[in-house]
Amino acid sequence: MDPVLQEIYRTVLDGAPFVLGAYFLLWLGLFGYAFMITKRLKGVEKELAVIEESVSRRGAPNS
Amino acid sequence: MSVGEKRFLGLGLYTWIYITLGLAAVLTTAALTMTFFFTPVVLADTVVDELRVIGGVPIQNQLLFSQKIFYFHVPVAMSSFLVFIFTALNGVRFLIKKEKIYDTKARIATEVTLLFVLLTMATGILWTRYEWGTWWVWEPRLTTYFILTLMVIGYFVLRNSIDDEERRATYAAAFGIIAFINAPISFAITRLVPSSAHPVVFRAGGGLISSQLIAFFLGMAGMLLFAWSVYQIRLREQDITDRVEVAKAALEE
Amino acid sequence: MAGTHANPRGLSVRQFKAILKKDIVMELRTKEMITSMGIYALLTMVIYQIALSQAGTAFDPRNIAAGLLWLAFVFTSMLGLNRSLVHEKDQGCLEALLLSPVDRPVIFFAKATGNLIFLLIVQALTIPVFAFLFLQQGTYAGDLWMIPLVLTMGSIGIAGVGTLLATMSVNTKGKDFVLAVLFVPIMYPLLLAAVSATTAAVLGGDGYVQQFWSGMGLMAAFDAIMLLAAFALYEFIVGA
């Protein structure tokens, strides 16, 4: 870590860890969202596979 | 018709999404870490009201943190606007070709824009509070982003209040284009109209050294990759949801 | 744009006049738009009085006169735009116009001009009332001729883009709410420049002529760009 920055955080900018923490939380939220939509996407893919299979099974005897 | 059929360089869409998301995570983490722990402070040549000498470097309280915003907030803000270009672009393509896929693309792009615009506001407000001591200042960039947020929200309000699919797509495309044209005008005019309350305080600072440029570009690349991944995931999800509905309707017959 | 039924230029002008005349004749008969917008502006004045009631005698309303005026115009114009297009829709005029071989741009310019005229009339009525109610003390420091200029420049943008947005909003479920949500952020830059220019015209002071013209220049740029965009998009909107 940059020694100048370290000293600045200790002496002048004692609020800096809070800003850093807040940014980190936002970052976490961002990737949490990405994780969530990826899971959701997998869910609908499964649903689609199941439904398409039953459509083709039903369609086959008729045609 | 199989899922994930698009391939590029021999890898499926999913592999690409995982790669870009992972890369985005690594890059943004690197940018954040560099920003807060390694990148030295920029010394701006403004009037110094409280000067301290720390580690042999003279430092002014008010400007210590000001350039830290540059590495996380600015990439987010730039990404939001870059994604918004796709809203307008797909809007134009929809109006010309009248194909549903462009409407979906435009909508998803606006969704990602909304995500990034809100993130821009959040990081901006945090910084404002810390650097200027107030939560909100009607400063040109903040104001422009406030207006941009309202326009993006307006886009979704408009969509939600129309039932007819074709009309919804056309109106949304038109409003997306108008809003996209309006955003830079807003920015220019907030800067050019003389304001008695606040002079323009926000400056990028004089000259960036190489380690700062690296942190900035890492953050920028990470954010763009993240935006691309989220856009692709959401687009795919929408596509599949539409197909599920079609299949369900076919089953019910 | 509408290459399928290209009209000779003289015909377009005639059609433009016919649509405009229809709007004006209808307004002269019912006087609905002007009355409703005028009364709405008056009510806004009452609300200003409430807002300023505790400001004290030291406070000079001239300092915020431009802002108050444009605020009133924003609200009255939203009311007027909404009404003008709701009429059109309810009576099926727009659909009839679309069936007739009239160029879409002609419809847009005729509707926008009609709205512009009504807006300017309401503004011309509102300003003396506003001056009478709020600007009795203190002298007028700027140039009076600047006021109609800035009003016209602002109203062109409001009427032009507003006509496009109102054409969209009347076909939604939210109508006036949707219009407000779309209208205010889009008009933001124009209004900011308009208030700056109007303040220069009212207050005078150092370099007010320069401030006025720079505001006017910005408004003109906004009007040009946004009108062009609205004009290009209207064809798609009105057909959907």
C-alpha cells in the first residue's frame, strides 16, 4: 500500500474507510445482481426444455 | 433451436458470459484496490487553504479525495451513456425494420442503462457528501444524470402504460431516441447557462500519471464487460421467456 | 419522407392552412383551451402568493420572477397540449386526417403551430396579470422587447416537442401523467436557458444583454435539434 495514502487515511481523511466500504457494498450488489439474473436464466432454460419436449411428444403422434 | 446455439471462437454464449463476468469482477476489483490503496494523490494547482506535508508531499485536505472518484464513478457513468446509445440505435432499427427483436434489445439496453445510471447517482452522491460535505449539489454533471434518470424512468412509465405491442414498441423507440438526443443537450446547457449558485467545481485535475491511467482503464474495461454480460444475460432470458410463452400456447391448443 | 404520395408544395401549404384554420375556428367557437389554460394560470398565481406569503418584505419577487413565469407556462402548456390532442382523438379528427392524402409532416406542423398560437395567447394574457400581482415594487431594469422574443423562442420548443409527446401520451393509459413524465425532463434544458434569458431581461444588471443572447442561442439550438427529431419521428408515432 502506498505509504502516503496510508498516512492520509490515518490522519486527514478518517472517513475514507466508510466511502471505500460503501463502494465495496455497491460493487457487491452489482455482482450479486449478475449472479441472480444468471440463476434466473438457467431456471427459464430448464422450463423451456421441459415444455418443448412435451410439445414435441404431443405433436409427434398427430403428424 | 437448441439453447445457447450462438458460438464464437468455438465457445458457447454461456462460456463467454462466464468469462466476461469473471474478467469484469477481476478488473473492477483491481481498479478499486489500486484506486484506494496504491494510486498516489493528484496535486491540483488550486488555492490551498489547509496545507499539510505528509510523507514529504504537500497535500491539501479538500482535493485529497477528489480524483479518487475518477476510477470507479467515471467508468460507471461512461458505461451508462454508452449503453444508452444502444437504446437509441435499436430504436432506430426498430422504426425502420419493425422487427420485435430490436424493441426487446432497446428495452434491455435501457434496463442496463437504468442500472448504471442509478449506480452513477449512488457513487456520485457518496462522493459529494464526502468531498463537498453535502448530499446533493445542483452541479452540471449531477443535474444531467438526474435528468437522465428521469428520462429512463419515463421510458418505462411510457412502456407500462401502453397495451398494444406494436404501438408500445414504436412509442418507446421514439422516446428513446428523443431522450438520447436530449442527454448531451442537457449537459451542454447546464454547463453553459450561467448559474449564480455554483461555479463548476468538478475538474478532472491536471495531468494523470501512468498508474492512474492504468486504474482508470482497468475500471473502464471491467465496467464495459460487466454491462455487456448483463445485457446478454437479460436478452437471452427475455428471448427464452418469449419462447416459453409460445410453447405454452401451443400446448394449450 | 412520405414519398408515396408526394404533394406539390402549394397543396401542402393549403393543407397546413386548412388544419390550422380548423383548430382556430373550433377554439373560437368553444373557447375551451384558452379559458382552461388562462384560469389554470390564474390559479398558479394564487399558489405563488401562498408560496411567497412568508417570504417577508425584504424579499424581492423580481429575483425569481422568470422562474415563476416559466413554471406557470410549463403547467399551462401541459394542460393545453393534453387537451388539444385529447380533442383530436375523441372526435376522430386525427384518424380522418390520416386517411386523407395529407403529408404527415404537414399534420405535425399544423398541430404544433396551433398549439404555439394558443400558448402565446395565454402567455400574453398571463404576463400582465403576473406583473400586476407581483412586480408592483421595484423598477423594470432590463429591456422590455426581450420578453416577447424569449417567450416565442421557448414556446416554439414547447409546442414542437410537446405536440409529439402529447400525441404519444393521449394514446396511453396514463394520458396527462405520462405527458408530465415525458415532458418535464425533455424540456429541462430549454427551460433552464429560458429562465436565464428571461431573468436577464427582467433584472438587467451587468452583462445582461450578453446573458440574454447566450440564453437565446442555447434555446435556438435546442429548438432546432429537437424540432428536427420530433418532425422525423412524428410520422412513425402518428401511424402506430
